[in-house]
Amino acid sequence: MKFISVKELSFESKKDGKMKGKKLWITLLVIIVLSSGAFYFLQGDASSEEGQEDPFVVAETGTVVEKALAVGTIEPENEIEIKSKISGVVSQIFAQPGEYVSEGQPLIEVKPDPTPLELAEAKRNLERTQIEKKSLESEMQRMQKLMDQELVSVQEYEQLEQEYEDVKIRLQISQERLDLLESGRVSIGDTVIESVIRAPVDGYILEKMVDIGEPVVPLTSYQAGTALMSIAGMDKLLFEGTVDEIDVGKMQEGMAAEIKIGALPDAVVYGEVSRISLKATQEDNATVFPVEITITDTNGVTLRAGYSANADIIIEQVENVITIPERVITMKDGKNLIEVPGEEPGSRVEKEIELGLSDAITVAVTEGLSEGDKVFERPVRTLTVR
């Protein structure tokens, strides 16, 4: 066992006391330094807030444009649906969507596909008309002999002759009908009726609605018929869209328009209003008016039928005017008021101004401001919850 003397114990106690005292002084010194830094930081922050200027805008010279927004699509001026005048099935397709075709160029061949009843009736009508013609030929020979013997009148002979000519025409019609049902082609004088449908105008094939083998209903006076293709000239394009009823009263034909294509965000196309509908329509519980804008300048952009687009119709425009944001203006007692710097540093005073055209974001100032004048922003209001 080791014994510790009183002298050694006294020395260790003194040593521990000195260490505790040193730690206490270090702790007090750190607290003083931190407190001083926080004091100077708060003082500096307060002084910077006192010297900070209220937010403001500067009156500038610029342009203000009032616009009406139209939403719609790009469409060709004339789009034609190709239809057949004979029934049958599609046997050949000579042109595909996107191709340019000239007037008279073959598009689709419709092969006749008569029902057994139609074919049987056509053949029987032809046979019956042939029998009727032979009968009238025999009657004509007999009548001619009686005419030579002066036993019948000239009038009776002429009447029989008229019947004979009529049956010849009906025989020709029956033969042409049968040929058309069987081969799909027949010639009537200089006119050729065939089952090949040709392009009525120059243009691009926009859409093909049928495929080979599909049945075709003919276009008649009592039915619309099957649409086979659509064709249009893409050199004359329109913007077709709608405008809100709030703006339509300010518009008139001939106004300029800037058209932005949804699929081409960097492109701008120019046109002018060519038609404003007199009747409104309902879209999504809103009253809108259809409008038509003729595209006058594609600006080098290739446009396609069906592109979605927005058109900014320029209603009015003023240039080289003093402008400020509309948000800094306060309406009070029918006056347009703004806040500008007062004579005393940091003070604000109200000033009345006269306004001109506005685009709902920027407004033209006709009187009361000059270029470079400062206008304070309106104070931000806060809601207090109780």
C-alpha cells in the first residue's frame, strides 16, 4: 500500500484550483467577445435598414400596344373533300398524304362492285330493250309497205318512227349502265365516265380516309357519299379561331395580327383580320366570336394545316410615350395617383397624373411625369390574423 503525505496532497489541491480558475477566465473572455460581436452586428444591420431606400420604378420612354387574343388553328383557305360518283370498292390509290398533285392527276380507282340483283336487272333491262327494238324494226318494215300502198297516214308512220328512235336511246343507256357496272368505264360522246377519280385542283393531299378494299358509297343528291381524300393548296392559309366577347367590340376587319405557332415557339407569322362573325358561340361556358385572319407573311416558316396557334390582334398602338407599370397607380376619387419622392429625404408625396393607352401591364402617361422620374412602388399590404 502506498501512503500520500500531507505535503503532496496540499500541492495537488493548489494545482487543481489554478486549473479551474484558468478555465473560468477563458469562458468569461469568450462570452465577452461574442456579446461584443453580436452588439456591433445588430447596430450595423439597424443602420443599414435606416439608410435603405423604398422600392421604386423609373419612368421610361417606350411603346404600349393594346391587343386582343384569339385562340385557334392554321387552316388552308380552300380544302376539298374528294368523293366518288359511283359505288364500289377502292382498288388502287395513286397518291399519298403530303404529295403535291396537279389538276387531272389520278388519285383513287374505285372498282364497281354491284350486287347480284343490280347486275341481273341491268342485263335483263338490256335484253328487254333489245327485244323491244327488234319488234319495232319489224313494225317499221310492215308500216313502210303500207305507206307504199297508201294504206296508212304519214302521221302514223312518223309516230312509229319516233318510238323506234326512243327505244334505240334506251338500248344505249341500258348497254352503258351494264358496261359501267361490269368494267367501271364508259364513253358518252367526248365524255369518258370512269371509276378513276382525278384531282379537281392543284394542291397537296392532306388526308387519306380510305384504304384498298374499303367500300365506297357514291355522292348523290340525297346522300353525302364516302370521303376518300382531302386536298388543298397550301399557298393560301388562314388562322381560324375565337375571340372573347369583351374584345370583339374593339376589333374591325383589316387590323394587323401577330400569330404564334404552338409547335414553333420561336416563329412569328403575320396576317390581318379578314372576317369577324356576327354570331357568338359558347365554349367552356364562355361567349366567344369566331374570327378569320388571312396570313400575309409566313416569315420563312413552313406552316402545316392543323397547327394550334394564338393570334395577338393589334387594336391600338402608341410609340415614344412615357410609360410606367400599372401596378404603381392608385385610383382615388376618380384620380390617378402615384407616390414620388418629396423634398425631405426619405419622404413620399402623392401626385396626380393623366393616363393614356394601357395593355394591362404597362400604361402610357400623357401628363405629370417625365423620363427618368422615380415612382415608388405601392406598399405591400399584410393580412393580420386575429
